[in-house]
Amino acid sequence: MAFLNGICALCQASTHLQSSHLLPKSLYRYIRAKGGGDKSLIHVGQHAAFRSDKQYAGHLLCTSCEQLFSTNGEEPVLSACYRGQGFFALAQALATHRPICQTNDLAFYDAQPLGALAEQLAYFGISIIWRWSAGHHVWPESTRYPRRLGKYEDLLRPYLLGQASRPGSINVWVEVLRPTVPLELLALPAGPDHGTPRDYEFWIPGLRFVVRVGGGADEVSRVCLTGSTIQTLCQVDPRERRSFAAIVGLVRGADPKGRLATALR
Ligand SMILES: [Zn+2]
């Protein structure tokens, strides 16, 4: 592992920095190992989609902060997300519970039976958005707008370090995607560069995360994974998502093959 001396973006110690990935590199490994013919993930960017193994990585965190991110979010979430060939632990766990509310294309589940995983999903979502914002200098191609979190970067540091609870002005939604389309899509974080509240979104295989920064305790914020009334997870058909329509348009340009081409037709 290559080290570099510098200031850790999270704990701010002057120390050895290790190479960090914007999105966990194991995601690529699962899909490559199990994906069959089309072995790369489809990356969806702001202006194009492409089939690629390209990974954004750079020296950002010290070893102990990288380990915190891994233990508190990455490891449990990657065990739960879609891992290829129909293996999707979180969807299978939800299937054993009754939704608390259901419409044609949306089901809400109480996240409490998931135990620690509910908090780990929230931590993971926030850590990815924070890492994307704070590490802009190490992966500048990932966004046109640097340091989008602004003051929230500092506000979130104690929470991410495990020294404080999550600020009430940060909420997280997690959607579990139904397998109506192949689920090995990856969308890098995206979101506005101004306004309140601001919603930042990213996708990993089988899951869509939305992290809302700022705003008050409105009815939307009461029904989410970090909700004050009830902690909920949604299960959705990804084709119903507005952003998915844009993603499909981009993916079509990436020359989808096989099952993906059929699903996107
Ligand atoms: Zn550190």
C-alpha cells in the first residue's frame, strides 16, 4: 500500500496518508467476479455513462480514519448490498418483514428490525458524501463543484470520528432497488452547489442513497432512515425514480448488452 505524508482530512493529524477510494473498491470485485459476460460496472457520470473499471482514489485519510469508515459503514453495507448473481442480503432481509405502508411502486419498511445495520447505512451514506466533498482535490474529475458540503464538512467531522451524534440537520434516505433492471449500476455522488436543503445522491449496486443537508424537521425528514418519528427504508422500482430516467438515457449511450439492453429497451 502506497503511503504519503500529509494532513488527514478527517482527524487532521499530520501523518501517513493511505490511498482511499471514493467508492469502495470491493464493489468492483463483486461484480467482476460474478457478473458473467459484462464484467465492468456501468458508471453514470454527469454527462455520460460508460462501462469501466475506473476507480477514483487518492491520498486523503490516515489508516485509523480509513479503518473507522470501513468498520462503521463500508463493511456492513457491502455485505448487505447487491453482490451479483441474485445475492442481495438486504432485499432478502426485507422480504421476511411486512411493509408498514405500500403503494404500487413503493413500499416502506420499519428499519428497526435491521438492528445496527440501519445506523451503519446512514453512516455509510454520510461518509461517502463527506469523502467526496472533502477529497475534491484528490478526485477533481468526479465533480465540477468542489467542496459542496461547505460548513457541513466541519460539522460532520465529530460524528464521522465517532465522537458525537449525527447533527439533526443531516438526514439520510436509503432505497432498496427491486431487480426490475440489472442492479450493477454505479452513480458517483451528485447534487446542487447551493440552496437549503440540499439533496446529494449516489447509487451502489442495489441501493440508492440520498443525504439531505440542512432544512428543518419537515414531514419528509420525519420519514427516512434517520427519521425522528420512525426509521424507514423504502423499496422501489428503480425505473420509477426520476433520476433513473436520466441514468437510463446515459446508459443507452454506453452500448448496453445482454440483459441490460433488454431491460432498458
Ligand atoms: Zn485520520
